[in-house]
Amino acid sequence: MFRHTYMEFPALTLVLGGQERSRPVRTLGEAAEILIKRWPSDDGEEYVVAVKACLDAIHGIISPTAARDALIRAAHEAGIRYIAVVH
């Protein structure tokens, strides 16, 4: 159904609170799952943009990298730290 759900993008790790302290994000599917199920707040403007960006990337409308950038902006908005791996 969503052929790009598992398309990889440059990996990062989100540092969340609670028991699940750090969460690696390597694919669009993982990004969408974190945004929808594990995000601390669903009312931020950047959060809404990130959810839409993930869906657009899954459908091939935008690049996975653009969705990753939106995820990073949403993390800033929510006060979530992240660790990016640079190759």
C-alpha cells in the first residue's frame, strides 16, 4: 500500500522522556510512528507540518530528507533533543 513507508532517510535518534529515553529513526515509517504514537504534544504548528511531510514523503510527493527536516523542526518545537549521524 505505502511503498515508501520504509524508505530510508539520514538516520537520527530522538531523545524522548520517560522509559523510552532514545529512539532511533531510520525510515519514514519509524518517523510517522513516533509522531503519531509517541509525540508528547499534538497541537504544535511544526508537529502538524511534520505529520503531513511524512505522509507526503510516503506517497512520493516530497523527499524523505524533507520529511526528516520537518521532523527536526517539530522536535525543536516540542523541546525534544536529537542526535544526527553525519557520514
